[in-house]
Amino acid sequence: MREQIRKHVESKFEAASLDPSPFPHLIIENFFPDDVFNRIVEYNPFKSNIGVEWLEKKKSNHVTSRTPYHARKQINFHVDQPFTAPVDQRAFWDDLKGCFLGDDWFPALVQAKYPTFFRLRFGDLVDEPDFYQLFRRELFVQRHEPGYYIGPHTDIPTRVFTCIFSFATAPGYEEYGTQLLAPKDRMERCWGADHYGPEGFTVKKVAPYSPNNFLLFFKTRQSFHAVRDINDRVPNQRYRM
């Protein structure tokens, strides 16, 4: 399965166009081969697992903009978090984890798509043989319970790039994807320590919550993004990876 996925994804990356506005990103439709995506939907681990709170409710009340992080449930593959699933389904998720985390294939693919970004941010470090081993890598599936939202933010200062895989089971819910924003104050920038209210931003694009959709964006001081409030109509509680 690993080679099938990698061959498919490599062709998708080659054909994708990097959009610099409102910050560097690319969106890819039909990211996984159809049979792999069908199993991702069928083997949704949240059918048998609640997942862990990203941040408990008491602590969620004290973060900037009071984002309800307790409504964000995750299964963290990168730390081998236990979850309940039949043997064949666990093997599938292990294979998928190995595809993205097992070696340097994926970060090398991303760097090759936008080498200038890496050169500007890290300088000659990109030429070191252990460059990719210096990064923290995370891979997790996630669901958002009704009432979840997250206001404009640029991600933590140490973030390099973020990938969001959308696993909607049907079209019609595109608006619940990731909003790419521009600040109304054209001079506004953020290192990543704060979250903001939506009133200070304009939605420039939405990376749709749609079947088998993929968003990659690079961390900059203007990479403001957000998610609108989730309700009980959203399929599988905005299931994604």
C-alpha cells in the first residue's frame, strides 16, 4: 500500500500549483487513491474510540479567544496512542503512519515543492544530511464535536508546515473547511502566540471540507487561518487527519 500511496501522491504534488496568497499554500483534490480513501472512511477509528481531548475544558477557558479545545478529540499516531480497532484496521493505520512518518519521503517531497521557503528559514542547515531528523513530526486523526470553532491564528512559532486531510463522506459541507484569512489591518502580523476574533479578518479562501481533500500551508507571520463553528450537520464531526 505504501508504494501505491506514494506514487499517487507524488503525481498530485507534481501537478499542484503553489499559491502565495494570502500566504503560501496548495490544495489538492483526490489526494489518496480511491481505494485507500474508502478504507480511511470505513475504518474511521472514532466509530469505536472517543479520542482524547486536545485540551481539557477547564484549561480551554484560559486560552486566547477561549477556543473550545475540549471539543477537539484526537488519536495521536505519532506517539502510538492506543485505540480499539480490529486487527486489519490497526494494520491499515500502521501502514499509513509508516508511509508519512517511517522515513524522510514526505518532508523531502514538501521541501522539493517550495525549496526557497526552507532555504530562507533554515539557511545552510538544509544541506546537512540529518536535516529532516531535526524536526518534530506529528500525525493524528481528529474529530470536532458540535460547538467547536477556532479563531484566526498563525500556528505556533516553531511550526514549519501544516497538512490537513479532509475525510468528509459527501459534498455539501465545504464551508466547514479551513478558512485562509487576511487581516483587515494590512500591517498585522503574528509570530503565533495569539488567537484573534474573526471581526478583524477577511476570508480570502476556504480549503473545503470535502471528500479526500488536502491542504498544505507554510508557517509565516501572516498565515492566519480559522475554522467556523461546527454543528451536528457536519458529517463524522469534521473527521480529518
